[in-house]
Amino acid sequence: MSKWARNPPSEARVKLVLGVVVACILLVLIEKFIGWPEFLTLEPQRRNPVKF
């Protein structure tokens, strides 16, 4: 914080950091209320075998 007080970041850097924070919050809210698509998961879900 003392480094930022002596040499504050540029307006563009502040906007970048705020944009990243907003994007992260948006992703969390989408996952919480809508759910995460299965095709984006890293571990595939087990499927029931087809019975004939």
C-alpha cells in the first residue's frame, strides 16, 4: 500500500483491475444461479449404459 501511495497506478490499470474483479463476480453469480454447463467440466460425468 505504501508503494501505491508513493506511486499510484494509472487510470487504465485501475480500470483493468476493476474489470477483472467484475468478470470474476459475474462468473460466480452465473455458476451459482444458472449452473455450469456439463461440456465445460474437466471431469466427465458417468453415463448410464444403454440397455437393449
